[in-house]
Amino acid sequence: TLFRSLPSESPPVSSPPQNTHTHRKMSQLIWQIVKNNSSFLIKNKKNKSTFSADPSNVTSENRFRFSGLVRSNTVTIRANKKARAGSNYNQAVVTGLAGTSSAKTRNIRGGFKGNSVRGYKGAAAFINAAAEASGTRAAIRKAALARFSKLTRANKPVKAVRERDGR
């Protein structure tokens, strides 16, 4: 009886613990590679500041938290190429990692002359809902709203100044 008989059922083998931070570590590794060697970098040698021209970076700061190259929970406001003429809101909201198949594009609707159902507040609510759905932080969401506001103001047609009769 030197050898004991093994039980017919062996105890379950525990799987190695799943690392929940793998995606985060990979994005940080990619950031370490990309932060000084990106084609989107704009470096100012006078005051030693660096900016990013990445279209997915809403604030244009060259920082990990705003980078659209490595973070998947970004929100981008882009021009909508398929917008009808006369639309006040000819932008689209892009959520997700830019340039990948996982990025979702949603067109901002409303603002046509005579058909302004949603208006500016509705478009802002649309951007907020898209940002919340992708898990975007509040700072990025506010920067996306600010960019939307600036683009909307810039795309507004300029009213002609009426000449007054001299009396």
C-alpha cells in the first residue's frame, strides 16, 4: 500500500488569473514609442512645447490622456463629407480608435432652414450621448463640445451688412 490510488476525478486546474490591465499596458507601451516619434507632432523649440495634429486628439495636446492614436475611448468631431448643402451642422461624431474598424461614425443631424427640429442643444446632447456610450472622460467630452461649437460658429454663413440711408 505504498501507492495510493488516485481519485477518479482530478481536482480542477485553476487557470492563470486574467490580467485586466493588459489593454492599458499595451496602450502605454505604444504611447512610449509614439510620443516623441509621431508624424502628427508639432514641436515649438522656443518654449519647448509639443502639440499633436492628430485628428482624433480633440485638445491638440501631446499627452497620453488625449491621444487618439493609443486610446480607444476618444471622441472626435470631423467634417461630414455627405452633409447636404445648407446644413448648419455638417459635422460627424467619431468614437473609438481612429482609423480602425471599431471606430463608429455618427452624423449630426438637424439645423436645416425651416426644419430645425433639434437645434444646437440637440446636437450637443447627441455628442454627449456618443461620448458616454464610448466611456469617454468628462474633460474630453467638454473639449469635443468646445470644438463642435467653434466649428459650428466658423461654418455659419456671414450675413450681409445692410447699408443704411444717410439722413
